Amino acid sequence: RASTTRAMASPFGDAGAAKTSVDPFASSASRSRTSEATTTRAKNTVDATPRARAPAYRAWDDVEVFEVPETLRRDGAARNERFVEHVSLEGLFGATFADAFHDDASFRTDVRRAMRKDLFVPDENLSAEANAAMSALSSSVHVNWFESRTGYAALSALFASRGIEDVTGERFIRALGGLCGEPCHGTLIDIASPVGARKIGAHSWHQDSGYDRLTVMLGFPAAAPSESMGLPSGVGVFSHAVKLSHALRHPSAPGAVLQWEDVASARDVRLDARFVARPAFARHREIIVYRDSSILHSAPDVAHREAVWRFM
């Protein structure tokens, strides 16, 4: 029980959960190097297409903090000094759990499936077919993690079947959700992604609420490594981020989604590549925690993941 208590402590406090000094948004030399693409032409073909070049992404410490213009700042906002924390699965649940999560894509999928069995509540006004479609792994689901009508039995059974005897389903969900601290919404969204890399036209920068509350993300990487898609190692799992010098003035009711495009005068302020940070998923880097008011975030410019869980 003691380890569970530590896991639920705020990661921004001095008594936070198991942490690493390695920044989750930083990239090692092997990730930051961009291998030079080579152009391959088939015999007797004039217009062969060059192979994709792995994008060069800046390490977190090299990404500049965006200086929010005073006209866009929340009244009385202090300067943001912290932006993300990182918590490892091994620190929360031990090496056996972390090994299974990293080494076996089918186990990661089974974790998502068991969570839906434990937390998804069918809509009584819909047909069985409609509820099945809503809870399918290809669909994103929005659930309450505070309560489980099964007592988290499906997750507990899955972990026991893999020899992970010291982690129950309840401990797993509550330790992750507890990283949100207090107060929290008690919501969990399993954001499903299509198989393979998916490009978006442009980032859609936003905040989920603009509150000074913590959001927790657990990444579920795709079975194929990101390098096979021309991406640096681990990139494409987590949301991308812009570090904000100060909290933004909210243009609508508190708690509503804040779209950067809707912020007063934001159209005149360019968020260029200097401000875009792309976290990399890796061992000891499976979870990111951030204060919603301290960053803007967006789906990755190239998403390569099975899913990502977002606790609020």
C-alpha cells in the first residue's frame, strides 16, 4: 500500500512518485541525429521517389519558451517554471510489469481491452450492437475511473495471468489517475489511433480546460517501431507541446476547451518550429504529466501509436 500512496502523490511536489532525472521531451544523440536520406531510382525509371528523411526534432531543453504577450496573459499570472514531469511504469508497478508492457504488443492491447470491460458502462438507450461499436478497440472511449462495476476484475485477471501478482486492476488505475492530484475530474479517455503513421495537416494547439490541474498520459506505442516509419525513436506516441511563459486568459467559460485560434490576438502570433516540443516514448518514459495551463498541446504532426490514455 505504501508504494500506491507514493504513486498518487503529485508529481510536481517534493514527495512525487518515482521520477527520473531524464527529461521526457529530450532526445538522446541517437534520436536527435537525422540519417541522411538516399535517393533510390529503379532501373530505367526517371521519376523514382526519394526515401523519407527522418525529421530532426529539437530536444526539450532546446525548445524555447513562448513568451505570452501581456494582453493574452491571465490576470495576475505568475511565470511558469515547470512544464512536464515524467513517471515510469517500473517505478509505479515494478520491472515485471514494465517488461511485459514494453516487450509484448499483445499485452498492451489486452490492457486496453480489459480496461474497457471494467470501466465502460453501456448506454441503456442504445442497442447491443451500438454499445459494442462504442467499446471496440478501434473507437475512443470516455469513462469514469473512480468506479468499476466489475471491481476492476478484468485487469486484475490479466495481470495475474502474466505473473504480475502484486498489481491489481484497482491499484493500476488508481495509481495512474492519482497522479492527477486533487482536485481532478476522474475521467479517462482511451484515444485510439489508426494502425500506421498518420499525418495531420497542421497542429491544432489547445488546452483541455485551462485550469491549473494536472493531466496524465500513458502511451501505447504501435507494434512497429517508429524508426520503421521514418520517425525518431519513440516519437508520435504523445501529444506535442508548446511551453507557455504564463497562463493564458480564457476567452470563454472556465473549464471549456481553449483553442489557440480563439485567444484574443492569437492569429497575429506565430507558433513556429522554435516552440514545438515532441516527447519520445521509451523505457522509463511511458507517462507524462503536465499542468494544463502551462502548455498548449496538439495531436502529433505524425501519429504513430496504438493509443494514448489521458487521465484528468
